[in-house]
Amino acid sequence: MMKQQTMTGICALLAATAIGNTDVWAAKNKTAAETSLTQSGQKLELRYAAMLNNYKAEISKAMPALSEPNKAAYLKARETEKAAVIDRDAKLAALKKSNGSSGLLSHREAWIGRAIKGVAEAKKNLELAKNMQGDKTTREKTLKKANDALAEIQANHDMASTELKKAKAAVAASKKAEPKLTKDLKSAETALTQAQANTVKTLKNLKIDTFLANDKLDAKLAAFAVLNEATPQKLAQFAQQGKQQEKLIEQLLADSKLMLQMLVADGAKDGNYGPAMQIYSDIQKASKKAGNGVLQRLALATSLEHSTPIKLRDATGKTDAPLNVDPVKRYLNFEKAFLAGQLDPAFKDLDTWSYRFVVNGEEPEEILDWGRTMLSNYRPDHITTPDYRWRYVSAVRSDIRYGSQDNKHDKPELQFFQNIMMNGGICGRRAFFGRFILRSFGIPVTARPQRAHAALAHWTPKGWVVVLGGGWGIGWTKTRYKKDLDFLATTQARENPKSFMQVKRAQTIGDVMGEEQTFGFLSGEPDFWYGISLYQQREIITDAKAVALAAVGTDIGEANESKVKLKVNTVSISDEDRKITLSNDGVITIPAAASSKPTNSTSKIKFMPSNLGGMQLHYGRTGNNEEFEYTIKTPAASKYALSARVVTPSWKQHLMLAINGTENAASIELPHTVGMWGKTQPVEITLKKGKNVLSFSHKTDGYAKGFTIRDFTLTPVK
């Protein structure tokens, strides 16, 4: 790895009434899984097993008769295609290895450059040592040290020279070999394209498209999938706990529509359909809105994803925190946020599968609330940006400093993600925060690590995109779609729900036939029906002309500041937003947007609409330091208490104030508000009658940090 509003009121009451603490049902679930079957449980197991076998027999009987010659032709074509993939990959690796010599040459040239400078410096130091004054012993020690240093750097220079010659030879050889390697790769790619086309042709000859496009078997396939994934034993272990649990299983097995919805959403985690139904039932009791539309899909996603308890990650100093996330509270949190209009506008249109990647976080509900409030206070522009690639998650490049040296200052009373905003972190903490803040606003996201680096991938209206890491093809996910390209493929195919059903039908038939589950060409070698499902998926993607989005944030994976120059947008600041007011009691209020310098956004200072009304000023973490100032008129020479309304997600920050050119007139400590609106402690200043210019500069202890200001208040000191 590289260098490293809490829920209140009726919702909480309903959640507590419906299910109590998650740890309770989790403990019950564990007990059920470990408890031997009772006599009634054994009867239930036999019943469920008989149902499973019946569905298996009925599905098998309805299978189309496949021509053995055509099936053999398909299997042969599949083998030819696999060989073509191996050959193409080998040719590509050879060309990459050859091209890599240019990078090595650049490294060696930089090495020899440093070595030459080092030798020159060592020779200069040697001459100084020869001519130095002082006692003999000191001169001899200094001279020996200089000679040794020259010998060492000279040896380094000689090694660099030798390696440079090798690198130049390698580049020459690669240039000579490049035309052939390029031609070989092109031939291998052509052969692969032909092999893939032949596989598709033989697949068409099997004439199973009509069968897979038919929905007549869907109810049986869905019921089989539930019984098969859950296993009759686990269902019986859950059902034998009591009449309520048995009734839940009966309700599930009688609800074809619900089971089909589960199937398409990849089923209950770890086959825990009993706990999933318990959670789903508890959510329905807790909310009258969870039975239809978007909220029904959200409820089901929560139930499926939390059927295996998710460990809660709370503040380390909170010793009474529950062990696991409460799924009912998780659902209610998102329901409340959705109905309040706090989630992304696209949230309402997501499918059940996608919602699983929203509700599966480890954070407490109050931290989800904090994330939404913090960002709307501090950086509302991150919420409204039309660039979905960076919407919400832009905080990882604007505010989370790269480096782990201050992680030791994490506060136990703060939650993990609050500490990340406070103290920064390396790739892992950045990716963790990115996933958290996206989930907070209802955007599906998953971990997408790659070798020696943490990254994330998240949903956008144009497809999933990788943030903080390399592009698709060099990482993996912690889902059933192991390789990232296999995960990407299912996201692309799911954009066409009707056609995607053919993929799920083929996969489930593969389960009926006892095949090993394989959810991507890169995640394993598929058996017959799973192979069919993947070719169906590939055809959906090809017909849709789906394009993988390029990764973003690759330049800040291990850096503090983006190399990408961000456009500075001119904003419209009305006269009302700039209006400095004087109340009857002499209090002067200066809106942050009333600055006389700068008068509009810069790369460092940005003006944006505030959730408090009017405009606010954001002072960025990155970029050069920049002063901002206000020109005001006071009715008389007087002393004033100056304070400001601010948001600071990090600590140890000050504003230094110069008045009418006099430096260090005051130092204003910015409180660590943890992303909420707060006020600075008043500082006393003296202003003259008439025009006064207040100039502010930013000072931090340690690395640069950002802050946001709504307004300043000058209260006469009596």
C-alpha cells in the first residue's frame, strides 16, 4: 500500500419498535445457523428440498433440445477464442515490455545527470578540503572524508554510465523490434476478432435466443434460485425459530415477483434469505412508504445487503456503539433524506441492484447525516456541479491532503470520516472517504483497488467511473464480479433490463445444471450455460455501443494538488449579496461576497450560493496563498468586536488581519467546526471614521487547509 444530526423523532422510534438493535437479530441469525434442526425443522427441510428438486426437474424438462454437433462446434469455437485471447495478451505484453525501455532510458538519463552534478560537487569539496586551514588532524579527517565522498559518487557515476549504455541499447533494440511486434499484435487482434465472431456464429446456431427471451420459466427459475442459494437446511434453521419466521419463508416462496426481483439483484448476501425477509418485513412495519416504487426497491436492497450483518465503524471513543449496522435504521435514514430532497436527483431512478451499493456502508446513520450537511455547508458547489464524475467526491482532491503523518492526531470522539477531513490520509483513507460521501448522497459506489493502491468506482448517468486509480482493466472488486472489467460489464448490460434478464436466465439454468458460478470471462472459466450468459451479456453491451469512462483523479493518487488545471467559473454576485449593512445599534455586517479584492472567483477563492442564503466565500486548501479584503465605511472612529460565521472541516487555522495597511492588527482563530456552521471568538479592533480596508490572509499550523465564510460581524465595543 502506498504512503499512507443523529436520527430523532418518529423514524427512530419506529425503527426501535420494529426491530430493536441489529445485534439482537444478528445473534439470533447466528444461533439459527449453528443450531441443529429440530423435528419440525427436519420436516421443513424435507419440504424445501422437495420443492427445490421439483423446480429443478420442471426447469430441466422445459430445456430446449440442443443439437450435439452444434454444441460441439460452439465448444470448439470457444476453445479457439480462449487460445486467441492468450496469444493476443502475450503479443501485447511483448510490445509493452519493448516500449517500456523508453521509460527506463529516461530514468537512466536522470540518474547520470544527478551523478555528473554530484561528481562536480564532490570535486569542489575536495579542493576546499585541500586548501582548508586549521590543525593537521582536522585537515586530514576532512580531506579523507572528501576523498571518500568523491570515490563513492564516482562509483555511482560509473554505474549510471554503464546502465545508461544498456538502456540506450535496449531502446535501439526495441525500435528495431517495434514494427514486427506491432504487426504481430495487430495479427493477434484480428485473429481474436475472427474467433469471437465465429463463437457468436456457433452460438446462434444453437438457436437458444428464443428460449432465453421467453419469460414463462421466470417464476420457477427465481424460486429455484432462492431455494438453491439459501439451501433447504438454512431455510429450515431460520423457519424453525417460530411461527413468524416460518410464515416469512412461506411468504417469500409464494411471492414470485419478489423472488424474481431478488434474483436480478443478485440475491441475499451469503444466501441468507431468511434474515433478508426478516429485515424486509421489519422495514415494512417501520414505514408505510416502503411498499412501492423507489422506496420498495430501496427496502429490498437494504434487506438483501444486510442479510449478513455489516460491522459498524463508529468513533473509537464511543464505547457503547452497537456492533453492527441496523438495517432498518439504514433504510429509514435514506427514506428520510430522499423525501427531504437531500439525495442526488438520479437516486429515484436506480434499480434494486444499484441501491445495494448505496446502503452497504459501515458508517453510523448520524454520520451519513453529517456528510450531507457538511458538504452543503462547506462546498455546495461539489453538490451542484454538472460533472457527475466529480460530484460529491471532489472533496478527495480539494480538501483531503495526501499524507499519513498527521493521522496520529485523529480524535477518538470524532468518527473515522471526520478524522480524514481533519488530518488527511494516503490513498486508502481518501478512497474510504470518497465512497462514504458518495453513499451519503445516494450514489452507488464500490471499492476498486489495484496493485499497491486503493481506488473507487461509482455510478454516473453515463456509466461507472474509476476515481483515484488507473483505468478499467488493472483492478478488481470485492463483489462476485472479481475483475473490474467483469464488474463494468454487468453494469453496462444492466442498462437494458429486458435483455439482461436473458443473462440471469442462462446463469440460473447453469445453477440448475450444477455448473460453477462464473460471472465474467476474466473471473474464471465458465461452463456451458454460464458461458452462454456471458456471451449474451457481451452482445447487449456491443449492441448498446457502451463506452467505458476514462479514470479521473489519476494525477492525485499520490499527490496533494491536481496537475489538471481546473476552470475558474465567473459567478454572478448581485448588489444585494454585496450589501454591507449598518443596524440601528451600530452593528456592521459584511457579507463574504462583498470583498473589494478579489471581486470574483479565482483559483484559490471561490464565491458560491450558501445554504444560509446569499453567497459565501470558500478559501481553498490548494494553490498559492491569496489575500482577500473588504472596504467599509464606519460612522465614527471606534473599537469593534470582529467575528465571522465559518465552516472548517480541519483544525489549527487562523486569519491574520491587516487594517488600512497596518499588518498583524489581529489574529482570528478559526474554530474546528467539523463541517458545521460556527462563529469565531470576537477579537477587538480599532477602526477610523470613514473608509477602512480590512485585509485577511490565511495562516495554518502545518499543511494548508480550507475554510468557508458566510459573513463578518463588527459589533461596537461599549
